[in-house]
Amino acid sequence: MATHDTNLADRSGSLLQSHKNYQPRVVFFYFVVALLLLTLAGGLAFQQLFNRDRHRDTERMQNQRRILVPGPRGNIYDREGRLLVGNRARFAVVLYLDELRSEFRREFIRIRKNYRDTGDKDLPSASQMEQIARATVVQRYLDQVNDILHRAASVDRPDLMKHFARQLLLPYTLFDDLEANDYARLVEHLPVRSPLQVMASSTRFYPYGSAAAHTLGYVGVESDIDVEDFPGEDLKTFKMKGTVGREGLEKVFDTQLQGEAGGTIFRVDPTGYKINPPLDKRLPVQGRNLVTSLDIDLQRVAEEAIGDRVGTAVALDIRTGEVLVLANKPDYNLSDTSPHISHDTWQSILDRNALLNQAIGGAYPPGSTFKILTAIAGLRSGKLTPDQAIVDCDGVVKIGNKLFYCDNGRGHHHEVKLAEAIGNSCDIYFYEAGRLITPNVLAAEGRRFHLDQRTGIELPNETTRMLMPTMEWKEGQTGERWFPGDTANMSIGQGFVLVTPLDMACFFASVARNEVYTKPTLLHHADAPAQHSQAIGLTPEQRATLLTGMEGTTIYGTAKDINSLPLYHVPVRMAAKTGTAQKRVVKDGQIGTINFAWYACFAPVDKPEIAVVVMLEGDTIGETFGGGRNAAPIANLILKKYFDKRDHPSAFVQPVRTP
């Protein structure tokens, strides 16, 4: 018994000793487990406390979507508040796909069952059956619209799938830009709570069609609209298409005219369908309006007078430099550019070269209208005096080895003084004047009037091809020396001289104010200050001679026939200058010259208010095409309308035209 107890005690002691031997390992194990638990707890705490915002942002980006809607563009008005460009309602039939989830699911189940019932082992994939189901459901709704509008449209499956994958939260358009009668029928027959809805948007509206097309410009589609200070920049965003200015004032003042986009933020379920109500919403805001300096009455008179010919007309308010008329032909109907330009329309515009804004984008020889600058240069340099006859015009003169003719059609002016030379446009007088003045002095005078520079008008694509040539310029450009014939041509606005019609309008407005520079503007301000620049520098006698000669153009000179006709007679004294310039061309395999007919004027002579320049381009080689006969009638019609409105303002009050 004792032995047994002794053995038991020894065994217990041994076990106890053995347990003591393994205890450090157990402690270490406890330590490792505790460390792991502590690490796990720390990681959880870190994720919960420090990465909470990041996880919340990730969840928000997965569960929320943002929709942006462009704001309507601002309106454009003429100086009297008449609407030139506005917005009209554009109606489309749309289908809200996110409201059709249950129908898509039921149709999918039906299609899958039908395939299985056939016993066909080669079944379409689930994705393909989903696409079929969606197209089937959409076609079902499209057929409702077809029945109402008496049409037979079918679903464009690739377009539908693309929309479903990329723009699910945006309405899917079935029919766009509905006619008024279609809109009325749909509003009457479509259920109020149907996923089919008639959606209204805005598109550009042009009450006057093609009037001032080159000045107003057009807009194009803009997909990348944005909204300032609206949350959710990091969210997946769906954007409805907006517009952006592509030409004219629409382009230059796009930032002002562009409306402020609105936005909506929705929660979405895992399949991408939105959950109402929205979490945040901001309504779009219309852009700011633009008041132009144009007078639509004068603009339309100018365009109708030019008709089917190629040419341009510019009219300026002499006091402020505001542009009253900027007309170009050929042109295009702005209504054909909205809501988009078709391929055929665009091709027609290109074929007719109707995009060119000739008033600012084309550089032309100014012909005899340039003689006013030659006269000013001669008077200022002392080479010409009012009472001196520097030539005896018998219709032709030899300069160098070439004969130069008095091409105004009247010739044989005999001894002629400056005023008469201007009125009768005597080329022989100005050939001699150019020789006395020298070409470099003429060029310097042209630069003093800024005829070699852009005007800075608020339009795109103003040309830089204006040219006041010097002797050094020709040698550097052509490698040839300057000939006496070059001087003769320059003195009458031919040869290398190039200007834009707007340049000449600014020049004549400056002459009317007895100054050297006019900055044109297409913006109207009721309290616009008068422009002032450096004085021309003529004595009172010299200026009187200049104006007498320019008025003589309309009384006894090259424009008297037109001004004497009742239809074109202007009821105030006018200062004017006709011009005809030539350009060698190859047309229909024939080499020859076409004419540019110019007419530049301002009125009244004693207190000038308006300056007008008209330039027409001939289209037939060798035709008789002159400023007095072809361009002057257009300018006179503009002036008649202007003074009729000035003297009878109540007869021209018109309400603002709205869509």
C-alpha cells in the first residue's frame, strides 16, 4: 500500500515537473494569439476610425450617379430690342428605361422559357436574352407611338444597347424634334404616368432666317457640359447634350451666352437603376443676353439689295463706331443649322462659298475709293493744293513704257483741280499725284489710318492680308524693283494694295470725323461715348476741298445718275466716292479680268452720322461693272432707310419677336 502511494506521488511529481517544463511555450502561444487579436482589433479600429471617410466615399461613388442638364443660351437682340436669335421649344418622345425594370425581367423570363421549351440545346447566353428582352419591351412602347403618329419605326438595337450601357439614367429618345401636330396628338393620347413622355428642350430660333448670318453665327453640339460649385465631381456623371458657339457672335460671346447647367444626384441600386427622390438638385439657368449694334431694318435692306450677287455692305455709326449693317452674300439660312446641320446643307454652304464673311475675311483692291487717301496724303505733304491743276487730262498718259488710261468712262477732263478730280474720279490726275507723293508716303498715310491692320471687331476669322505696299516690300517679296507703273496703280487703289470692306468703312467714318482711326464694335450701349482719335491734320481749306469733291461725286460726278433717280435719291447731302478695281482670274478656261465695284460714302456732309461701304464682285470676265452703277444703289437704299427711320421713328416701332 505504501509502495503504491509512493509510486503515485512520484508520478504526480513527474507530471507536475513536466507541466512546468512546457509552460513557457504555452505563455508564448498566448502572447502570439494576443498579438494577433490586438493587430486585428487595431486594423478594425483603423478602418473604422481613420479610413471611414474613404470607405464612405467609395460606397457613395458606387451607389450615386449625377445627371447634368445644360442651361438655355441667352438671347441676341438688335439695337432696338428686336430678337435676332432666341430659343424655341423642341419636343421629343422619350422612354425612361429605368422605369421598365420589372418589364425587362418578365420579358427575359418569358424568352428564356420559350427557348427552353423548344428543346434547343444551343441556347443564347443570358446576356443575349437580356438584350432581346429589352429591345422587345422598347419596341412595344415604340409601337404605341407609331399608332398615334401613323408611323412604322423600329428599334435600333445597337443604339439601344449603347444607351443602356452608358446612359441608362438619361431618357432614351424615340422620336426627335416633333412637328406641332405630332406633339398635340401625343399629349392628348399618352398616359400621364407612362414611361413614354414628351420631353421639351430648347434649340436656337432665328426669326429673320438668313439675316446677318455671318455676324450672328451658329452653334454646334457640345457633349462635355459642366456645372460650377455642384457636388459630385467624383461621381459617375451622365450629361445631356448642350450647345457651343461655332461662328460669329455665338462663338466670340459663347461664355456670356452659355447658360449655367443644372444637375441632379440620384441613388442607384446594384443594377444601375435610379432610386427616387433625388439626393440633390439644381435647376439650369439661362445665359446672359447680348444686345448688338445691328439695325435689322437696315441689315435686311442691304441683303435684299445685294440679292443673288456676291458682295458685302457695311454701315457704321460715325460717332460711336457701332456697326449698323454687316451684310454678306452669298449667305445661308440660320434656321437650317438648328438643331443641327445636315450633310446636304453643309455641302451646299461649302459649294456656294457661303461661309466667307467678305466684310472682314476678304482682302480686295479698293479701286478709286483709295483716291481719298491719296488726296489726303498729297494735301498733308504739300504736293497737292486745292487750286492747282497738276495735269491736263486727255484720257491717256504714258508712264514708263506703258499707256495708262482714264478709265472712269468720261475721260478728257483737261486741266482739273483736286475737287473736280475727286468728283469725276480722274485717273490721270491721281497718277500724277502718286508720282509727286511717292509710294512710301502713300503707304505711311495708309498705315496712319490703320488700313494695314485688323480692326479688332468682335468676330472670328478677321483676315491679316491687308497690305499697304512699299518699294522695299516689293523688292523683298518679288525680287523686282518698284516701277513707276506700280506707283500709278497704287495711287488709284490697284496693284498691290489690299483692304477689307470693313477697313474702308472705318476709313470713311474716320474721314467724316476728321480723324485717323475708328474702332468698330458690334455691341450696342445706349450711352456709348463718341470715339476720338488723332486729327487728320488738314487745314479748313483743304478739308473743305476734300468734302466738296466727295459731294460732287453725287451731284455731277460718277454717282450722279443713281442719286438723281427717285428710288435711290437720298434726302440729305452726301460725301461719296465710287471705285472699280480689277483682278485677273482664270474662269471656265478663260483668262481675263473681273471687276470689283465699290461705293463709299457718309452723310450728312455737314454733320455726319452714318458711313456706308458697299463692295460687289463681278462674276463675268470683261463685263462692265462699276461702283457708280452697281454698288451705289445699295448704299443709297441703306441711307434712305436710315434717314426715314431717323425722321419718322414712330413708323418703325416693332415689338420684340419671340418664338
